[in-house]
Amino acid sequence: MTGGTGDLAARRAAVLGPAYRLFYAEPVEIVRGEGVWLWDAQGRRYLDGYNNVASVGHANPTVVEAISRQAGVLNTHTRYLHPLVVEYAERLVATMPAGLDTVMFTCTGSEANDLALRLVTMATGRSGVIVTRTAYHGVTAAIAALSPSLGLGVGPHVRVVDPPVGGTTAEGERFARDVAEAADELAGAGHPVAALLVDSVLSSDGLVPDPVGFLEWAAREVRSAGGVFIADEVQAGFGRTGRMWGFERHGVEPDVVTLGKPMGNGHPLAGVVLRRELAEPMAARTRYFNTFGGNPVSCAAGLAVLDVVARDQLVEHSARCGRRLSEGVREVASRHDGGVEVRGVGLYVAVELASGEAASAVVDGMRERGVLIAATGPGGRVLKIRPPLVIDDSGVDLLVGALDESLAELGGLGVNAGS
Amino acid sequence: MTGGTGDLAARRAAVLGPAYRLFYAEPVEIVRGEGVWLWDAQGRRYLDGYNNVASVGHANPTVVEAISRQAGVLNTHTRYLHPLVVEYAERLVATMPAGLDTVMFTCTGSEANDLALRLVTMATGRSGVIVTRTAYHGVTAAIAALSPSLGLGVGPHVRVVDPPVGGTTAEGERFARDVAEAADELAGAGHPVAALLVDSVLSSDGLVPDPVGFLEWAAREVRSAGGVFIADEVQAGFGRTGRMWGFERHGVEPDVVTLGKPMGNGHPLAGVVLRRELAEPMAARTRYFNTFGGNPVSCAAGLAVLDVVARDQLVEHSARCGRRLSEGVREVASRHDGGVEVRGVGLYVAVELASGEAASAVVDGMRERGVLIAATGPGGRVLKIRPPLVIDDSGVDLLVGALDESLAELGGLGVNAGS
């Protein structure tokens, strides 16, 4: 670390709230990005193997141009008519199952989940929510209360279920039964279930794509208990899984979908798509206005992202390139330890190591080799690999090669020794 | 209305959630902005007498350039080091009283108030909140529960106090006593007071700037009851009142300040500034991360706004030009009806009419004369006039002239007949 970066870290610690965290014991100061590449203040180039927000590539020229152009013309709010918010909302619903016909805009995924919860609470007259064991859905007070990964516990109206383990059909069925039981418990506790809220790839649970269909089986249970199914697509959406939406994998049609992260490629843009009838009870009681949500510049950014995804066939690319990534990672992992579990869907691959220390060592080893990734999941022992969707075969090979070397370096820690 | 605009309104109603509202019975389609001017789809120009978000002017070239440049270089998150988030946070705290030394970034004012509430709840171990009668602080579930203007009632941990009426010292003292009583009530109800949360200009209560000092008297009461004072500067901040911060008028040093709206001149940027010790209890229990909050593009926008405010001396301009606006509106109002109440602070003027219908008629009359304003406050009978800070004397005179004609046109409705 240079004096400059160290000084910056000290100034940062002094002025930003102490709850802020940095990646890496020696933080990296990123100053420039282009496509899948990031550069630090010392001019070193990194392959970005982590950031799912800049999904169509860092500083994507189409998105930058759309933001710059619209910012120079008009940025205002949704209490005046503007064609872009209408066009963008229409384009979004066109990518969804037919029943999901109504859009509301926010600026963050946290706000999207918070709004979804308000809508569903008013639509069902109920307050109970079921989430997964290590779920993360956002940082508002209401959403933090159903995000156990924040370490603050959950509210009395929340029940937590364990995600499927090992990808078997039996585990998917067990998950659905647990959802049904949680709904019964909530009813018994005076909080009848309003919603099952699940990240469609269970990202903060360590990435759980399998078995195919388990979200549909769980959705059936929550509906038969009188609740609705909310698919949190903040992580999975916009092509990450090799499909436009993560829920498609499971053949489930959600009642409500929440969107965020890659939606504006880094521009603060998020939202809720839902069935009209679920939006009406809130509308009968109160208005909705989000000062920045759905503004023309945000919608221009969102439209540009949809344009690039379509033009460059990034959904198909994510599926194809994701297979290469998954296969590469599996091959490498099997050479170092046959027991290590690799889970992948599209351009999102998780490698479950023996411990948080092992994961942390691999994350550091990758960084030394010029590749940025991170760890997540229970105990922080799951490597999280999810490069921008514009990564190509050579980028995938570089990433897999760095993983190979970093796993080899683990030595005594052993990738699966402690599990 | 042209067919185009009507068609757009119909498409909008079909795809956006039914809780969305539009200004005006015949909505206006705004397609371009520059400084204090807005243009509709038919090419008609309006003086913007309403929008406090584009505070340094619509499409301000300095802000647009900062956003475009940084978006083309890098947009990432706060888990990597970046100089702009540190520089911007330092610049913000330099504008505040010395004790307010710690910054946390969000994307919206709703998120800022939600985060402030989480911080304060964890710092005090208490949950009670005192707000004003027609307060609006945001749309998250937690903040909607203490925003009575949404029409949904308030939570059991919330008490509502009536704002001072008529600007007298006696009313300011009565307000402070009501805060003390509300704190007692909350303690008795098992929700000891964590915070008094007040918009520094009581915007949604119809704008209540006087008596000078009443927020300090109220803050003293809440502190002696063991709570803290949160100044919601989403409306008042960044020069609107002729001071940098609205709380300065009252000689009060808040424990927590929340920011939003004009902070990025329309770019989604908001945050919380607070005393370090109030941020630490949350940090001891959990992390804080907002994917888009404090990103380099948002910070570039925020820095550009601070630069323009300083370069063009907009705080001083707001004070001077605001006096001309207040005086002009008072003179016009007194000619039409001596009893009408005009309240003003900086470039924010409220005209209290006899009824919501009268206010609505004046808003429509102004629009016909090419000036956009809106109505707010209890019963929607308060005209809300708050042009971008870059309005000049001729803009003020145009606005006042249009108000004169619109009030004259009221005729039978009478500006104060029903009060």
C-alpha cells in the first residue's frame, strides 16, 4: 500500500460511519474501469470477477452516453408526464410473465423490497414473512428485520427456513415443507403469512440454484397458506443466470418481483413489478412518490442497459460463458480436493471451502494475481465469483487460472479439510 | 392537451402502479429544462416556481459535466477505497457544526431518515419518535409509520405535535411544551423517546419558519427526556432558506442531520450526518452497506453542487432573492385580501388560502400563465412556491405577476373567505 492509499483509508475511517467496511485487509483503491477491467491508484490492472452491478461492463459507453445525454436535457420527477418512464416500464413488463403488468420505481434494492413488503402487507392484510437462513434483502429498518445475514436477528413476524443442501429433489421438497410449516407457525403466532421472500439464486445463502423447481414448490405452499411469492431479483436479474430472470429456472411465476443492482449498471435505479390487483389496495389508501425513482435520467440508464443486453445477446452469452466458468472452476476444484462443492448458474459460481479463513486466503491470493472476487455465505466460507456479463473466454480462463494457483497455495489450510 | 400527451397519460396509467399521482387535472409533459425554465412537449416554456430538487438549475452544466465525466471513468461502490467519497464527506461535514463529524450515504431522503432512525434507535436503546402534525419524512415502511401526511396514521411508538401557529414566541414555547408532554406520554406508553424528528422548515405542515428559535427550545426538551434531535434537511438544506442549513435559523445544533433532494441536483444522492458517538452502537452490532450510496458518480454530482453553491454564492442569493419574492407575494396577497397569511424563508414562500379548492384554482391559473407551483399543507390549501435557487429578479417578478393575476381570477372563491 502506498502512503497515498493508506492516508486515504485513514481519512475515510475518520469521516465515514464506523459501520462501513472495506474489502481486503489492505484495501484496494480503484480509480478506473472499462469492461471487465479495473485499475487501482498505482496503475495495476485487475480482472473484475466480483461486480454484478456493472453488469454490461464498467463505464459502458452506451449507458454513459444515455446518462450524459438525458442529464443534459432534463432530470425531473414522476409528477409530470415523461415518455421515458412509461417506455421503460413497458419494456420491463414485456420481459416478464403476462400477469406481472405493473411497475413502481425506487432507487435501491432495499427500497424495492421495502415497497414490495408494504404493497403485499396492504394487499393481504397480513404481516408474516418467510425468508431463508442467511438471507439479505436490504438495509431499511423493515427489511433489516428480515435479513438474518446482518446479524441482528429477525422480527417476531418473520420465520427463517434452511435452503436446500446438495441440490437434490428431496432437499427441494424439504424446503417447500419447511415453508408450509413456517406459514403454520406464523399463523399460530398471530402473524399470518403475507409473503415468502426469496432471492432467486439465494446469493447470501451461498448460491443455491438447485434443485430446479424448488422455488415453484415453495411458492405453491405459501399461496395455499394465503400468502404471495416475492422473487427478489436484485442479484439474479437481467441475465446473470443465463436467463433474463432467475425465477425462470424454477418455472415459477412470482406475484411480485423486486429489481436493483445491474438495472442501471451502477446508476441508482431499482423497482418493483407486480400483478395489478396487488398494487390496488395500497393505492386505495395512500399515494406513492419517490423523488428520484423513475426520473428520466435513471430511465435512460435502464433503457440503455436493456438495449445492450439485447444487442449483445448477453443473456445467451451469460449461459454459454457461464458454463465455461463453472466447468473450469469444477475442474480446478476437483484437482485440489474432490470434496469441495461448486455451485453455478450462468455467470455466478460459488465454491464452498472448508472455512472462512480458507476463503479469505483464496480471495487474497486471487487479488495478488490480479483478479477481484469475494467471499459470502454462512461463515464467509463460500467464494463468490460473478464477473460483469461482458467477460469473454480469455477472461474466464484467466480467472480460472488464478483460482487454480490460489487454491494450490492454500496448502495446510486444505480446501475441504475442516468440513 | 394533444393526443400525444393524452395517449402517454393513458399508457402511464396502465403500466405504473395506481398509487402514482400526476400534478394538474390536465397533466403537463415536461421534456426539457435549463436553469429555471422548463419546456413541455408542445414547446411551451414554463418558469419553474416549484422544484427544489434541481436547486442549482435544470441541466446545470457543471453538474452534468461532473456526472458524465465520472460515469465515463468509474462507477463502483464503497467497499473499495475511492477518493471522491472521502473528499465529499469531508466537504459536507465542513459545512456543519463541529460535532457533526460522521457521514453515511444513501440514495434517497427516505433511506436517510430510515437509516437515521435505525442509528438512533440502536444508540439510545429506545424507539419513541415525535413528529409534527402533517409531517412527511419518506416512504419506507418505518418512515411511513411516522409520516402522518400519508394518511395512514402513525405507529404506537409515535406522537404527533401541532406546529407553531402565527409565528409568535408563545406558540414556539407551546410547541416545545407539547414536545415535552409527548415525550412523557411515550415513556408512559412503554416507548421512551429516541428522537424528535422535524423538517427544519416544516414543509409538509405548510412551511413554518417562525418563531426563530423554536426548534432549539424543542430540542432542549427532547434531550432532557433522553432523546436526540434529528433535523430533516431534505427540504431545507443546501441554501434553500438563505442559510446553508435550515436549522441554523433556530440556533440549534442537531444530533443528526438527514439530507436529500437538492444534494445531487436530481441525481439520486442522500445521506446522514451525525455525531460519531451516535454512529458507534450500530457499528458494534452490524455493518452498513448501500450498493449505490456514496458511489463515485453520485459523489461527483454532490461535489459539483457544493462547488456551484459556493461559486455562485447561492446561499446569499437565496436570502436576497427570497426577500424580493416574499415581499412581492405579501404585497400581492395584501391587495387581494389583507387576511391571507404569507410565510417565507429564503426562496421558499407559502401562501395560506381559504381552501384546497382556492389553492388548486391558483395553481391552475399560474400554469395557464406559464408558471409551475403546487399546493401542500393541511387540506392542500397552502401554495408552495420554491423555485430553483438560480432564479433572478426578473424571474421573481414574473412569478409574482402571475400570482397577482391568478389571485384576481379567484373571484367568488375569495382567498380568505372560508377561513
